[in-house]
Amino acid sequence: MTISRLSLKALAIAVVVATLAGATLLLARPQPIESAVLGTDWECTQTAFVLTTCAPRVQQAIPAAETSRKEAIRPTRG
């Protein structure tokens, strides 16, 4: 069985492209960072060492089941 030089070259190029794509995805994923300027009420992430986005931290929410349960149970007369 003979393998041509072209197919080995194509396989090598495919492996290199896949490796570069994987490295790019690892470096581009958002990383949490601290912002001393904004304080602890803000949550910031940095993507690919370039793009930084910040948003207010989400406060602990009360589950909807707890609020609807209080409204659903009403005392009966009797």
C-alpha cells in the first residue's frame, strides 16, 4: 500500500490547522477579571486579551416557587 506525498502533506496541513484553531479557542474564551475602578458590584470579563466587558453583578434572586407559594396558600374561613 503506497501513500502519496500529497495525502501526507494534506494530513499534516489539516493537523496544523486543527491545532491552531484549538489554541485560538483556548486563548479567546472569556476570563473573569477584577476591576478596582468599578468595585465589587460589577463583574468583568476579558476576551482574547483585548475586549473587556463589564456588567452589574446579579443579586441573589428569590425563586419563583417561594413567592407564588405564599400567594397561593390563603387561609380559609371557618
